[in-house]
Amino acid sequence: MKIYNSPEEIPIPETLTGRVAIKLHMGDKENRTFLKPGEVRPIFNKLKGMGCEPFLFDTTTLYKRERYTPEGYLEVAKLHGFGEFPVVIARDDRVKWVESGGLKIPLPEQLLEANSLLVLSHATGHIITKFAGAIKNMAMGCVTKEGKALIHGFARPTYYREKCLLCGTCVKACNMNLIRLERDRISINMKDCPGCGACARACPNGALEITEESIRESFNAFGAAARAVVSQFPPERVFFITVLKRITELCDCAKDGGKLISPDLGFIAGKNPLELDLEAARLIREKNPKALDWERWEWFVEASKKYF
Ligand code: SF4
Ligand code: SF4
């Protein structure tokens, strides 16, 4: 797969027409490694030059930080320099439910009103999928809050009360403050839990577990959701660009993406999101074989192959 040094070099298919939604994660308020306006502008301008009406598109978060509401997200988008572009942050009040992989996936109508979709993804690590690229960008980023909760819901921790020492280690391990130590057990706010697994890794007695089965089910839901998104557009009107720059161990939802796991590698583009994800992961792995948990990533690939 060809690697481009700059976004200007990427050949965008002439088959993208009309209103083009550029699916872009514009970064957590405190994140510093998200894709920058200067990396988006050449793509945006090229689409305009083709006679299209491009706009940046994203959805709100499941967790309650600045991007939880469309208004809050628009403020973050401005803060991060995207004020020069038309930006649509979907409201969850108009939803189309799409069947995919045996699941019902809720997609915001504001995305489906576009004529074409350009998925612009930042290659990073990820707490659950380990590598995040085009499929994660669609699965998490093009569905409503209900969809995000559905996908994450498969991989939440299982609690074994009989093994619990009531030590409180898991309470400290949860960055999202979802665990409380009660008198004779812990309680977890499962509704907001993305299944990161930090509590299970920290527990000294195996009282919390995110099972392989549940992770695989979650990965199946990622694939099903991404397929649901692309199924709503004619194939010739969907295109993918992945940026391999500032590749951090965590995704752009993180306040701090963590350490860089690879040098900058450039841009890749194509029509198949799994091919792009495989190539991006291969390039990163080539530079840093220990960058990520590649075994877990292989599970993700296995699940995605059913859909792409
Ligand atoms: S998996 Fe555990 S540590 Fe991670 S968010 Fe859920 S409760 Fe918190
Ligand atoms: S870390 Fe494990 S043993 Fe300690 S309170 Fe949490 S679940 Fe119980």
C-alpha cells in the first residue's frame, strides 16, 4: 500500500459527490496529539475543488466530559482550531436503527443525510482494541451514545464477590471513578464503563475479570457497527484515509494519549477499512514490535473479517 508524505498527495476518488461527511475525531479537550486542522485542510479543500460540500462530522461521547453534548463538543472543536470548517456534531434525537451482525445499531440521521463519507482516522493505540484506526473510528464515532454503550457493554468486568478482599485497589485503578467500596462488596457503575480492564489487571485476587469471550463479543460489535455505517452509503461514495503521525499508546479520547509508540509514518488511503487498519498496524509493528498487545489486536482482526 502506498504511503503518502502529505495529504495533498492523496488521490481522492471523483465518485465522492454532494455533501461529504468527513468523519473526524477532533480530540479530547486536553489531548494534544489529535489530527490537526493543517492535516485536514488539504483534504477539505480538495473536496471543495471537486465541487463537493464537505463538512466535519463527529458524535458525542458516552463519558461525561466536555464532548458529552454537541454544544460542548463544538466548543472543543473551536479550541482545537477547527472553527474555520463547517462542523456537525450529531444529536441523538433522530436515529436510524440498522441491523448488522445480529445487532441493532443506532446511527444518527445527521450522518446519513450526507451523500458521501470520508473516514479520516488517526492511527493510535486503544485501551480495548489495542490498535485503533478506521474501523474503530466508525464503530465508536458514527453511532449514538446508545450504540457506544451497546459495544462497550459486551466487555464490562465480571465481579466474583467470593474472591473479593475488599482492599480497594480497583477503586484507585479506575480512572473514570466508577467503582465504590461498599461495606461488604464493591459496586461498579456499569452503565458508564467502557471495559478498559484496568480494575481487573489491578485486582490482587482475581475478583474482577474481563473474559476473552466478552472481549471477542465486543469486537464483533465493533465490526457490526462499522459495517452498519458503510452499508448506508453507495460503495463508490465511501473512502478512507488514515494518518500515521503522533502515534500514541492511547486514542484521542484520552486526556493524555501517553507515550509515542512509533515514529511518524505518513498517510495511507483506500476503500477497505480493514485493509487500511492491517497496513497501519503492520507499519507500526515493523517499527516497534512491542508497541501494543498484538494478540488482542488479532482477535479484533478476526472479528472484523466477518464484515470487511
Ligand atoms: S473496566 Fe474497570 S477500570 Fe475500566 S472503566 Fe470499567 S470499572 Fe473502571
Ligand atoms: S481490587 Fe479486587 S479484591 Fe480488591 S476490592 Fe477490588 S475486586 Fe475486591
